[in-house]
Amino acid sequence: MIGWLVDAAGGLLVVAGLVFLSFGTVGLLRLPDLYCRAHAATKCDALGAGLTLLGGAVLADSGGDALRMAALLALVLIASPTAGHALTRAAWHAGVEPWRGEGEDGGD
């Protein structure tokens, strides 16, 4: 009786995760500089992969599979923002300037 509800919830989580991953891909293609792209990639990657893994854990046939997906979820939620921060910090220390829009002088 409740099996279809669990399947629907798991499927909805997977689809929502794929939508967020698609938004991150569009952000990588459309945004102007490294800092904006890193922001889009890390936010959408963490949320998209997180929702996809959570949906997979809901749909898993065994508890062991669900536990492995939960461990991967924890790893993604820690590693993605940390990697994005490390990448942008290294770019800042290397002298990569942030993009400034047309006519903006940055307040200098």
C-alpha cells in the first residue's frame, strides 16, 4: 500500500536533483568568471547530488545500499563546498580578479 508512495518520493527526489545539476551546468556555461562559476557549480552540485543520492537511498532495495548512499551524501556535502573554497582562494592568491560589470569601477 505505501510502496508506491515511497517510490514516488524517491523518484521525485532524483528528478529534483537532476534539475539542480542541470542548473549548475547552465551556470558553468553562462556565468562570466571563475568565482561566479565556482559558486554555481558548488551550490548546485552539493544540492543536486545530495537530492539524487537521497532519492537513491529511498529507492534502495537493501539497508546496506542506503547506508552507502548516505555516506556518499555526507562526503559530497563536505567535499564540494570545501573544494570550491580552495579553488577560489587559490585563484584569489594567484591574482585572478573578479569580473566587474559594464561601467563598474569597483568603488575605487
